[in-house]
Amino acid sequence: MRGIDRKKPQVEADTVTLKRAAARFEDLAEYKQVQMQKLAGELVQIGNPFYRTHDVGAGATTQIDGRHLTNFASYDYLGTNQHPLVHAKVQEALARYGVSASASRLVAGERPVHQELEGRLAKIYGTEGAVVFVSGYLTNVTVIGGLMGPDDLVLHDELIHNSILTGVRLSGAARRFFRHNDMAHLQELLESFQGRFRRILVVAEGIYSMDGDVADLPGLVALRERYGFWLMLDEAHALGVLGETGRGTFEHFDIDPGQVDIWSGTLSKATSSCGGYIAGNEALISILKGTAGGFVYSVGLSPPLAAGAVASLDLVAQEPERISRLRRNGAQFLKGARKAGLNTGLSLGFSVIPVIVGDSMRAARLSNDLMAAGVNALPIIHPAVPEGQARLRFFITSEHTPDQIDEAVQLTAECLEKLVAANFGIASLDRQAMARLMSEMASDG
């Protein structure tokens, strides 16, 4: 391989002919959309509710800008993030292995704690093996991108997570969605596509991350037995939440976990760590460990993070009452919210409960008003959800107290009532002022 002579210009300046101008990031539609949201917020004086900086480890409570807040924006469903047992295991792994695995596990990054975590996950799902990745998002992208190709089809619930959609796009597979939890619609699609594809993968979520309801696993399993597709269930928000011992959706429905081909999930929710995992049979895990780009060509999961996930699983096994408290708290929040007239959509009151408020501006303002009142809950706005379906998403934990839950529901209802009475939202925007600001932005650009 020849080196590059840095002293010699590779192209003479006077011979360069401009073929095309490089696209400017400022001209992209995605940037303009972000700027539009920013301008709308400035027009009605809404502070940005995102990227709030927490001064401490967040759980049922947090501290932002020196203020103590009740927190409903944490994945720490079972309160393991700040537990001394978990911290001790993390510190032990840090002292022994360092911060990083320092290499792909395939070449030099393998550590005993990786195998321990994978063994623990395989045991939970009753599978022959498991493999952990450095990111939950990367897990879904890598697995679908690695298993599926242009001759294949992916059928997914219409409310599926973005990581699944990205994986399908990168795989080149055909993609169709079925109406949310509608097994009759899924069966129609399976009938129409029979014999037209090499492989078919059906994907659903155990608990849906935006809506808080549960997949129809019995219906999915029944169709799998008849149509012979691969079934993949994303348990990101279900592990540690569903089932008497927190094993997830299959325990919730008392279904043999072997009826699901690919168990997917994250380590950042109930296990208070970071990363993702796949559990399945020996052949699947061998394929992923040997060929999946997001595993083979990526640094291994940080050993302290793996140790933290193992410790969290240990803690939950030792203290199953954490799961009971989470379930009790979720039921209390859902009951109170409905009684207060709040729209909680499809939620069943487990780990995720949305309060649907309508347009994105109203959701952002409601979040800010609640923060001023001492409650941290973040908005989900367009394009993450369709315009008209903007919401605040409340994550419930086992560590919230009954008083914190009742107060949060009451404050949410009161603040929202004021915004509705004032007709605050996108419909109330001064269109002329908005057009003037957009014109100024364009001229500045």
C-alpha cells in the first residue's frame, strides 16, 4: 500500500473544475423542521423541555438546577440504579477489568462477566444462549440487518420502535406493518405473502414504549405455529416488569418462551445499565457472535456495565417485592389519571403510562409547567408520534411513593386544564408572526 505524500498536492488548484456544490446541512429539510419547532417555541415563549441536566443519579426523584423534583422520566423501574449492592459489583468489576473491554470480544475483549450476564439472560428466557451488545438500539439494528436480506419480508406492529424500522431499512428486506395488536390483519398479510419470500420475520414489543400496552403474545404464537415465520419480541420495557418474577411477557401470559424465536431487550431499563441482548437457540447465538457486524466489529460491552446488569438481576431475584411495588404504583397512577379525566390511551398501567394531550406545543408547555410545580415528566412530540397524539410519558418505578403519584396526577390535571381553557397550542399560533420569523431565519441563512 502506497503512502500519501503530504508535501505534494494531490490535485493542482488551477485544474479543478467544480462538478457540483456540496449540500449544506442548513438546507436540509430535517434541519428546517428542527428550526420550525424552535421558532414556534420562541413565539409562544416555551423553554426547551429536552436535555435537562440532572445533578444526581435519577430515579423516583432527581435534582435539576439545584431543585429537588419527583421524577417520572427514568427507566429505573425497579430502583436498582442507586442500590449499594449494584454499586459494589460495578466497583469490583472496575477495579479488576477497567472501564472498557478495550477491544471487540472476538479478538481481545472477552471477560468472564460477559459470559456470566449472557448465562443469566439465557436462564431467564429458558434458551440455549444469549449475546449482549453495547447498545439496545444497535441490538435490533444489527440482528435484523444480519438475518434478513432483499429476498425476505419483515412484518411488524405499526407502533414498533424506531430501531426495528432502521434494521429493516439497512437489511434491504421488504417491510409491511399490521395494525396495532390486530392479529386478524397480520393473518391477512401472512396469507397474501405466502410463498413469495425466502424468510419472514414478525416483530412486536412486549410492552409498547410509547403507549404502555402489551403485545398479544398468545395470538402471535398461534399464527407462528400455523405460518412458520420467525417471531421476535422486544422486551425492553417488559423485562423486570411483566410476570410474577419479572421474566417478561411469556411469564405474564404463562407461555413457553421457546415459542418465540428471538428475544430482544435492553439493559438500560430494569437492570439500570446500558447495552442490549438477544436470547435464543444455540444456532442463532452462534450466527450473531460470528457474523453480526454490531458485535464482531464493535468493542465489547463495558465490564462494569455488565457487572451492574448482573447485580440488578440478582437484586430483583432476592427482592421480588420490587416488582409487586412497581405493579401497585402503576395501577395507582393509571386509576388516578383516569379518574382525573386524563387520556392515558392504551396503557395497562405497568411501566409506561402516557398522558395524551394533543398537539406538540401543548405537550411541551405542560412539561415545563409541571417542572415548575416540582414534577419532571418529558413530552413526546411529532415526529416521534403523529401530530395530534403528542403526550407526556410517565415512567413508573417501584420507588415512587403513593403521595408522589397522587400529587403528580393532580398537578398534571390542573396544569392541563389551564392550557385547554386558554386554548394553548398550535392552533393558537400567530401565523403572520411565524411567517415573519421564518423569513428572517431564511435571510440570516
